[in-house]
Amino acid sequence: MSVMPKGMQKMKLRDELKRKGISPDLVDLDALIDAKLSYPENISNVMKKLGKNTKAILKSSKTASHRKAVNQLDSMELSFEREQALTKHLSRPLKSIQMDDARRAKTIIRDRDIINNPNILKRWFLYPNRYDIEGIDV
Amino acid sequence: MSYKVRASFGKERITTQKPLSKVKAQKLANYINRRKPGANARVIQG
């Protein structure tokens, strides 16, 4: 049985990657495509290989659609982090919550700080008087 | 019987960790509903 030529497979895979929001320039398709395999087999192999590193590939890309995808991933992670922080904040005694909400700390932790350094939430919980999280205790 | 507070803030949904008395749970739920924008807090058993 004849298989699709490697050049054509490469071209079609590039389109497929573009549709999935992955820049084809960042993927070494020459190395990943096996000329002896059919197109569906090759596409499943490539997607399997990319599956683990999709996020890293997306993060290194610069176009607007890719940035949007990265932001979506970040907001999903952020939502989880914020839930944990809110749970910890509201599980403290009511008097402590009221005092913390009323006082303004010198350092205000914003969303991008949490994305860059998730450990900052641990510091906030250890020293609630030194830090405030935007939208939680500010 | 012990009580907890369940609250939602848009996307985030939380339940307080420590069991509280009914009065304390109600006070906390009232505080959340009053102070936090877009919050919906209620007392649950648990």
C-alpha cells in the first residue's frame, strides 16, 4: 500500500498544528515524521509526543492567538491558587479576617506575581500582616 | 452539631476548613456577603 509522500504529510501537519494553536516552526517535523508510516499514524505520533510539552511550546510562542491560549492556561491555574488562598483566608477566625481586610500591607500580591512565583502564597499565609492579595484581602 | 460556610466568588468556590458553631458560621457568612463583591455565602452542616 502506498503512503502519502513525506513532504505532503509535513505540509498537512503544519496546518494541523496551526489549527491547534501550536507554532509549526517550534516543532521539528522532519524528525518526528516517519516516511514509511501513513498520515493518520504520523499525526497521532506527533500529537502524542507534543501532548506532554504542549504548554511549554505555547509559552515560548509569541503570536496573539498563542498568548491567548497561554493566558487561558494561566487563568485555570490561577483560579485553583486563588481558591486555595480564599479557603485559607476565610478559615481563619472572623476577627482575624476583619483585621486583615481592614489593614493595608506594604506588599500587594497581584495575579502576575502568583503566576511567576506560586510560593509567594505560602509567605502570605505565614505573614498575613506583610502581604495582601489583590481581590482577597484588599 | 457543627457548621461550615460554603461560598462562591464568581469562578471560585470554597468551603471553610474548620467546623464552626452555628452563630459563628452565620456571622462569617453575613460578613462575606456584606464585604466581598459578587460573593454568595451560606451555612452548611458538616
